[in-house]
Amino acid sequence: MEITKGVWPNFSIWDVTKPRRRPHVGHARAAPAPRTEFDGLNNLKELDLSYNTIASISALNGSQEESGILKKLEVLDLRGNGFDNSVWSFLGGLSSIKILDLSYNYGLHGAVHNKDLRNFSNIETLHMDSVMLDDVLPYIRVMTSIQVLSLAYSDSKRIPSIEGLCELKKLRELDVSGSDFGETLPWCLANLTSLRLLDLTSNHFTGNIARSPLINLTSLEYLAISDNDFEVPISFKSFFNHSKLVFIESLNNMLLEEEDFLATSPSFQLIGLCLSSSEHGHIPRSFPRFLYHQHDLIMVKLSDFTNKFPYWLLDNNTRMEILFLSYNSFGGQLLFPSHPMRNLIMLDITNNHLEGFLPFKLASSFPSLEFLNMSTNNFEGNIPSSFGDMTALKTLDLSNNNLSGEIPVHLAKSCRLLTFLRLSNNFLEGPVLPHQNNLTLLQVLYSANNSFTEIPPNLSRSNLFYLDVSANQLVGKIPVGFIGNNTSIYFLAMAGNHLEGPIPIEFCQLKYLVLLDLSENNITGTVPSCFNSTNMRNIRLSKNRLDGPFPMALNYSTNLMELDLSYNQFSGTIPTWIGSLSELTVLLLQNNNFEGNIPKELCNLSSLSMIDLSSNNLFGSIPPCISEIEFNGSHVGGVSYGFDLTDSPQTFTLLLHDLGMVLAKSENGRDESFWIEPTGQEAKFTTKGISLIYRGIVLQLFSGINLSHNRLTGHIPPEIGNLTGLKVLNLSHNNFIGTIPMTFSNLKGIECLDLSYNHLNGRIPSQLTELYSLEVFN
């Protein structure tokens, strides 16, 4: 989660804006840094070489003692390079070094000689995140002055037990997040009486924190214990004497309720609190009562609680900037504080049971909002025109409610900073945006599953990279007036409307297009020959009236992962060049008029997990080489695409999985770019006359072959039995002869096997009874 800068006091290692998952630095070709770069820098005290492609400083090795190079260096940042263990001998000669960062140098591994660490006794700050050395305790013990230690996202084998860190009595900040520890906290940690910051996030620590050494660490200011197996009493009574405590993060642990009285109040005043349960939705809880005594809160994230919207939390904390109350069980109407919250910039109340009309006074109560998420509640009625008074708004999500009417003109004209607008799954109507709008910064517009009837031409003044108007009431020819400035659009979805006519050649201007979904319309004609983007990953044109031969333009879409041309009127043969689409994972060509042989070049598609050629006029035999395809599940949903959201809110990972993407800060932390990761990809596969849509993780696990309803002949290739990961095999309604191959007993993952309506003979192999996953056999 990223929190606005400047909120927190300055800590050396634990920045609340850092990504809470393993960082990754791309491996680029590394090069040595020549010694001459450092000549004459005898008085240098700070040196930052982070995030370059440097592999070695061997040119300086052994020379710094003679020349005095870098002898006065106190701060050295080597993060994100390609250094190997040869760097240690160089570092050992830096007698004045106090602050050292070696994080994300994946060439550092194995053992280190103690002689290389002869000067490390002066080090006060050491960062070694994602550095896979052997047991580091012998090295760390040399560093008798160490006060700040970060070993985040490093295998716990490096430290057999966290108990080994108990000797570092001067520690003020300790980060062992993401290191896979699995133990109760040793009581010797209570000896670290100077500890101000402790980050244990993303491990497997166990035990009740109220009966742990944490209760003795009264100097703690920051405590992060999210994503463990801790038991966390939500009263926090055992921490009431931690007067310096300002931040607690405990997400995805087991929250415990206990008797909680207002009679005693804590000595701490928090500025940040994050609490959620690892048992989402199972144990609704009332709020921790100590919250009634907090008056300095700036950021709060609470999930898995019940009761009414806590307006009192805002009344008591007038400096509040960020309030995340998603995934609770709040019912009734949205309640407001007694005074305007002018500092609040982020409000998230998604996934509750709030109901009634969207409050007209929301804008006057929260006039400075930049981020507002009210999705997945039971709000109804029109969007108030007063929403246009929130002129700082950059992100607005009202999806999954029961809203109706048109989008207010005042909102579209006055919220000029809006970059993200999500209105899907409501009953909204009229144009997708009012004709009078000033949303020139809009980048994401998600309006699917409404009753919109028009895309206004002046949408062309925006800078969209994502547009989804699927499942609306759009009619007539496919609109092109919206393209304008939007030639960099990544995702374009217009499925499930009443669009007709040909695919416009103007779409050929969309050179950066990654996903195109025009399925379930009345589109006619052929695919334009200029439609040859090499960036294309997903093409969905199913259930239209397209005709002509297999689109030749796709020959250039070498990064294509999903191709769905099903339920059209395409004809001719399946081209042999289809084998050059080496990234193809899902190929759906069913219910067309394709004829001829199944090209053996399909066997080159090693990533294929789902192929449906059913209900065509294919003849000949199945190429035996089909067994060379692994069919181990789709990876269509696991791709990332980069784009720039520099002007978007400085936010966190947006919880937009059902939108089909996740927005997350770039992990190297050096810029404001974001990534889009499609997580809502889907594919439809038909067997036994039933079409099922596979999404998300199910899609990634599914694999199937459907060649039914063709004129295929010959024997069923026994090589198909080698496809042990196959879930569905449908060869019905063909002209196969011979026996069922004995090798089919190897299809251990098969769930549906249909060989009906052929000319097979002989006995059914008894070994098929050992296919315990088989649910349907015809």
C-alpha cells in the first residue's frame, strides 16, 4: 500500500510506500566499473550506484589502501546491480563505511570470508534484501555497531532462527519481511529494548501477540506483522503502555475478540492502523474500542468488521487523509461526520451492504477527495450532480450498485483531473459520457453492463488506454470518432452490444492495442488486412457474422496468446503459418466453415492449452505430433503491460481484480509508472453441447481439445495418451475407426472424455476405470 509522502517520520529502512511483495530488478547485461571513475574522489563521503548494470568493482580491488580511494566513504548504495561475491574484498577495505545497501544483487550467494569483513564493525545500517548468502549470522555478529538491519525477502535458511538476531542489542530498526520464517517469536527479542521499527510481514510466525516478546518492546513506534499466522486480540490492551507506538499493521492474521472496556485508554496515539482477518467474511466483529480514544489518525484500513459506518472515527480524527473500510459488513445508509473533512483524500467503502441513494452532501463532507471507491454496495438512484464539486477527484468507482439515470454533466465538466472512471454493472443510460465533458486526462473508462446507447465523439480528446463498453445497448456501426487522441489505447472491449457493419479500418491506427473484444455483435465482412499489430495478445471476435478466409493479417501478431474466431462464417483452410504464433495459448475456431486437414504446424504451438476446432468441415487424420503440445493450462491471465499513470493519484494496489486488471506501483520504486495485469481473462469451451466460461485461476488450470462435429477419419493417434495434463477431450461426431488406444489410461487428469458417434470397435480398455478424475465418459 502506498501512503502519501510526508505523513510519516523519517525511518531508514521501512518506508510505508514500499511494495509488500518480493521486489524484482530486471537482469540486464552487466559491465565492470573502471577504476578511473573513482580517481580523485578521496574526500567522497556518499556514493549512489543503485539500479545500474554493474557486475564488478574488481578494478579497484586491492588498490584502495594504496591510493586512498574512497577511504572516507561513509554511505554506499549498490542496490539493483549484478555484483557477485568479488565485491566483498573491495568493501572490506572501506574503513569508514557506515551505511551499506547491497539489496537485489542476485549474484551474491554462498559464503563470505571473515577477512573481507574486517572493517564492518563500524557499519550502522545494512540493507541486504533478496540477497541469498549462506547463514549470515556470523557476518552480522561482526557488525557490533549495527542499528538498522534489513534482510527482507531472503530465504530463512540464511538465519536458522530469528533468535540469532537477539544479540544485536543496538538495533533500532529490523526488517525480516518475506523471509519465510515459521516459528513463535523467541522471548530473547525482548532484549532489543532500543527497537523502534519491527517488520515481520509475510512470514509464518505463530502465537498470540499479547503473550509474546512484543509486549516488552516499549520503544516500538512502527509494528508491521501482516500476513502471518499470529493471533491478534483486537483490544491491543497488552500494548497500552507502548506510549511511542504510532503505526500498527496487522492484515491477514487471526483477529481475536475479547472483553473490551472504555474504562482504560492506551498511552499511544496512532497515526496509522491496518487491521483485517485471515478468515474473511466468517467472523464479523465490532470495532476495537481503543479507537474511540484515538485523535491523531491519518490513515486507517479496517476490514472484516460489522456495525454501521464509523462516522465518529472521522469526527475524532480531523487530520484523517486515508480511510479504507472495504470488505466489512456495514449496513444501512452512509453516515457523515459533523464537520467537513478537508484533509481526506482517499475513501474506500467497497464491498459493504450500504444502501439508499448516493448522498448529495458527500461532496461537501469530503471536498478534497482524490480517490473514491463506493463499489459493490446497494446504492440506488441517480449519481448526484454535486459529485462534480469534488474537483480534485482522480479516481471514481461506483460499479456494482443499482444506479440509474445519466452521468451528470456537472461531474463530466468539473472533474477535470479524473483519470479513472468505473461505472460497470449498474443501470445507467444515455451516452457513455455526456457530450459536454472536460475529461481530457481520462485514461480508464469501464462502463460495461449498463444501458448506455452512445459513445460521444468528443471522447477523442481523452488519453484512454482502457475502454470497456461491453454489454450495453450500443447500436449501428462501430463508432470510430472516439479514437482521436486515443491511438495509444491498450484495451478495447465492445462485446455484447448491437453493433453492425465491418470492422473499421480506423482500428488499424491502434498500434499499441493488446486486447480487442468485439464478440457477440452483428459485425460483418472480413478482418482488415492492415490489422497486424505485433502488440496484440487477445483477439475476441466470436458470435458475429464475419466471413472470408482465415485473417491473413494475424500472421504478424506473433505475440498473440488468445484467438477466438468462433461462431462466425469464416471459410477456407486453417493456414500453415498459424504455427508461427508461438505464444498462442487459447485457439477457438469452432462453428465456422473451415475445411481441409488439420495443419501439422499446430504442433509448433507448445504453449497451447485450449483448442476448439469443432463444428467445421475438417477432414483427414489428427496429426500424431499433437502430443508434443503439453496442454498444461493457460497463462493468458498472467501477462503484464506497462503504461504511465504519472498524473494518477499516489495510491496503492487498486483492488480491481474483477475489472480485469490490477494497478500496482512499479516495484523498483524509481518512478511513478504503473503496470496493468489482466486477471479477468476468460475463454469459452464447449463439450457435450454445454459451453462453459473459464476465468482466472480456473482458466490457468484448464486444458482441452475439442475436434467434434467434423469429418475426421483414421485411427485415433495413441500419442494423445501422452497428454497427461489434459482435462477435456472431445472427438465425437467424426469418422474415426479402430479401437480406443490403450494409452488413454495415461490421461490421469482427464475429467471429460467423449468419443461417441464414430466407428470405433473392440473393447473399452479396462485401464480406463483407473482414471479417477474422469467424471463424464461417452
